Amino acid sequence: MKKLSIPRAGRRLGAAALLLGGATGALAHVTLAQQTASAGAPYEAAFRVGHACKGAASTTAISVRIPAGFTVGKAELRPGWSVQTTANEVTWKADAPDRAVPGHEKTQFVLRGTPPAQPGTLWFKVLQTCDTGSADWAEVPATDAARPEFPAARLDVIAGAVAPVEASGGWVRRAVPGQSGTGAFMTLRSSAPLRLVGASTPVAGVAEVHEMKMEGDTMKMRAVEGGVALPSGEGVELKPGGFHLMLMDLKQEIPVGASVPLVLRFVDDKGAPSALSLHLPVAIAPPGGGAADAAPMAGHQHKH
């Protein structure tokens, strides 16, 4: 078991900076409610719409262009809306102005289908039409660090089962050149009893579930044997100073403004595996600008 001792005096860092510029705006993009799907398995694509187009009062139509490899099944009907479905595009349109989605009302449009049998990434380009103007959510970022103004909706297709887990408030602490490790944090809520047993990311050679806690006057960090339990329906927080994901043997700088791809791995009480794919923003403090315990993540070597 790995163990790291850190003096109390160096444990905390005042959060002097905000999270990411424009992070709240990202919530308004057209996104998929479940951004991970099992290869070749039925999938419910729920496209979340957070607001009307800029300067508009309502959303009057949503048109989803279907990426290659995704097989369209059935589009869910909405009261007062028509739907047209082809192999390449699905369009929902309000029958009358009073049926349109009001400007700041959040809603979703559901399409059932099947992703390809091979794992990979699909991008759904979505045209949002409003009473005034439109917004074409169709930009595919060239890199994980890119932050396009009108991003397409991303779906990560993975081998095996998708974990019934919702991740919220996720972020990764920035890492400067030469830094060997950093941490990833979030709150996980599972609809079935599971254990978080590991993770992987292309930015690090090793990703492990760790725990930090005080023992006397010393903060100690250890890899968690057997993972972290996720009771059904309960939120479990991975945070600085407690359970967290430790990303070690970093392969690159991780600057503020980047996005880190991360696959979480789980098992149920029978040992059946599942996974969840995430893309977490990089910051120097938690969402909301709260204080962050930074010392364990900076400049400490881990031997394997």
C-alpha cells in the first residue's frame, strides 16, 4: 500500500482564482444527458436544450444530424410538436408559437437508437431554430483543450456496460510542466450499488482511487484497496482532503482551460464491470471558487 506523509502546515491553498471563464455558459449548450453508450447496444439519446438562441424568446425546432455508424430507432413524440425521421437526420418542430419552448426553460428531445459495434467517439451536430435566428451546435473540437463557441454534442462509445452513475461538479487540478501528479474530483451518484475501483486517462500513466486523512498531526494518502462504495441513490464526494482520483506519471502539462478525458471503472456486488466516460475541465479551485487542498497533488513522487 502506498503511503505519503505531508506536514499540516502545507496542506491548504486559498482559492484565489475562479474556475474556468465561461464555465456556466457551457451548461447552455445542447448536450446529451448520458454521454457514454455501450458499443452495439440500445441507447437513449436525450438532447438537453438549456435556453433559446441569443436574443430569441423561444425554441421552435431542433434538428439532429446523425453521425456515421449510429442507427436511428425511434424519436420520442412531444405534445404539440411534429417529428420527421430519416437515417441521416431527425427534426422536431413546434406546431404553433404557443407550443415552442420558452427562452429559459430547460427541456430535452429524446431519440432512441444504436451506436456502432466498435468503441469510439460520435459527434451529433444539432441545429436549434428559434423565433428569431438559430444556433448551429456543430463545431467538433480539434483537441481536448479546445473550447468552441458552438460545440457539437459528444457521445463516447465504450466496450462493455455503461455504469448507471451520474457525475456532477467534476474538475481536475491544473499541473505545471515537470509536475508528476494531480487530482480529479467530483460527486458520484449511482442508481445501483457499485464500487469505484479504478480509472484511466491518456494524460497519465497511472490513475488510482486514493484517500487522504489526518492521522495525528500528519496528513496521509493511500491507494484505496477494493475501491470506494457507492450506495444506491447516495451522493459520494471525491474531494481534496478525502477520497479522490490521483493521476500520476503525468505525460504532459495540464493547463487551466483544458479538458481531461477520463474513464471511471466500477464493479457491482457480483463483480460485473461497467464504465463511465467523462471530460472534466481543468481548474485551480473547485466550482464556485471554494478553498482547495492542493499540497498533496503538487510535486510528490509515487513509486510503483
